[in-house]
Amino acid sequence: MTAYELLTVETVPAYLAGRPALAWWADPARVREIGDGNMNTVFAVEVDGGPGVVLKQAMPYVRVDPDWPITPDRNRIEATVLAEHGRVAPGLVPELLDVDEARHVVALEDLSDHRVWRGLLNEGSRDEGVAADLGRYVAKVGFGTSVFGLGAERHKAAVARSVNPELCEITEDLVFTEPYVEHEHNKILPANKADVAAYIGDPAVRTAIGLAKLAFMTRAEALIHGDLHTGSVLVRPGSTRAFDVEFAFYGPVGFDIGALWGNYVLAAARGFALGDAAHAGWALGLAEQTWDAFEAEFTALWPDRADPRVYGDGVLAAYLARTRADAAAFGAAKAARRVIGFSRVTDIETLPEEARVTAIRGVLRAARYLLTTGPVVFDRIGDLLVSE
Ligand code: SR1
Ligand code: MG
């Protein structure tokens, strides 16, 4: 029994009527439950003669596993972060229309003319400009919410009010721990057992993952998205929006770049497994597009930094280099967790079994490369995804 009322398709109209900010949508033509993520319920509300609205409600548990309790306060965190990301990266996140802290509901702009990027990638669609938009988004957030963008005092206050311990713990467990130990969440195809054993048994991999987890837990650089996979991105020609910011917290900026890189590797692995080398090569090329846009945007913002007496151009160069190295390790962790542990991705799971085995083998090889080799060369990853 939940201490607050959970929305249903039937109760949404009355809910809308009771929220002053949402009265426009109180007589909907259609309400649909469209949530396909792991965590929340999501309702799309359509009205005649205008844009609709989206309601997202957090339950006190994980949507896909009601026996897994988790704070519904994630909904308030999402609202706070959306407002902050909208401030520093306007047009790159959905607009926030209402926040109901009592029932853990946020109302968001209708983006039904957009599609989730992962689905487009799976279909072989090549949407140009998205990877660069996301690099700019990470840079604007990475700079604007950091000590460079906020200055010392505001940065400390922001770190203090942005803790997100329960959601961070999910990432700490699912991304950095469970895939590397015996765990009931891990599901490994018999033909991939040796691949997983080689990956998690490599001492260099384990050290790099341990250090990546430590950086994730301790490096409060900026109010990062925290779960920026290709299923957290909505796309329409000329428009890119990062959504689902409930995992946001003050963490290392390279985690968001790495999440994208890891998911580009998964998309490429799918392409190769389906014999579409052209699409796979295009997907791998997205990594440098995201990086180049991130670097250019961050560098363009740099003249506005707080305390240039101390943070000189040498700091910028070193910060960018460290962020790129971080992204490689985080990208590996994010790709590997999707083929070993809980919360799989359709890029891989919808492949026929034989192709899935090959794709998973390639992803683990690529992850090992990202974790243990010096400067990353994405062309090399293409070779690792195809070789037997
Ligand atoms: C309980 S499942 C949690 C996962 O779903 C989210 O999309 C995040 O990726 C998280 O790791
Ligand atoms: Mg999500």
C-alpha cells in the first residue's frame, strides 16, 4: 500500500483538473501510459487543438521490480535538476511545467514529435547532429554547474543540496560492482561465459573499474545527468533533448560522456552483428563528434570561469585530458554492465542468439581496451567488435 495515490489512465483527468498549472489539459482527448523505463510510470495526455502534456510519477519502488524499494523523492530531484539544466543548457532538456511533491509527479512538455534515440539507432537511422548536441549539453552542464561556472560558494551550496544517495547506490552496484562479482542479477549466455571470465578476470580491468567507481563516488565536479544513455535522449530533426535526469548528482563530467560512448559501442556492436558495417562505423564515429563538441563548448565557456588567477589555460588542457580518460573508463563500465548485469538494452537483446553472442564478445573486448589502453582510438574499437 502506497502512502500517496498512484495515477492511472482513468484518474489522470481529475488529477489535471486539480492542478492549477495543468488546467489547460483537464479535458483530454486521450491518455496513454507510455513508460518503458525501469523506474517510473509515464502518461502522455493529448488534447484537441494544441500540444499535450506528459506526467511522470515515481512510485516508492522500481517499476520493473516492485519488491525493490527506492525513494520517490527522485521525482523532486528530477524537477530540481531539470530546472538547473534548463538554465545552463536551454533547449536541450524538456521544459518543466509543474511539480507535485506530495504525489511525486512532474509535468513535462509534450515531446511526442520526438523519438527515443536508441530506437532510431536500432533501426539503422543516422540522425546527424545529435551526438554534437549532446557534447554541447554535457559541456554547458559540466561548466555551468561546476566551480568554474558557479564560483566556490555557490558550488558548495549546490553540492550540498544535490545529494542523491539512493540513486547513486543503484549505479554503484549495477555499473561498478555486480558485473564483477557473482550476483543473481547477472545473466550470461553459455557461449559468452569465457568472454565474461576473461574480462572480469583481468587484473588491469578490475583496477580500472575500482578507480572509476572511486571517481564516481568522490569527484563532485558538476551536476551531471548521471544516466545519459541513448534511451535518455529524445530526437527530432533539429531538436535533441536529454531526459530522465533522476540519477543526477554532483559527479565527474566524464561519466556523462562515457555513458554516451558506451552506448555508441553497443549500437556499433549491433550494427556489426547484423552485417551493417556502415551503420556500425557511423555509430562509432559519434564518439568523436560528442567529444569535439564538448571540448569546443567547454573551451568557449572557459573565458567566463570564476577565479582565472588560479584556473589558467594549463588547467583547462589538463582538465579536458582527464575528462577524456575518465570517459573511456566510464564508457567501458557502462557498456559492459549492459551485457553482463541487470537492465539490458534492446540494441543487444533483440539480436538473434548467435549474433548476440558475437556482439557481447565484441563489447567486452572493446570495454577491456577502453579500460586498459592509453589514449582511445575509436577506429581500433571497430576492429575489436568484428574480430573473432
Ligand atoms: C533498477 S534499474 C536501474 C537502471 O535503470 C536506469 O535506466 C539506469 O540505467 C539504472 O542503472
Ligand atoms: Mg532512465
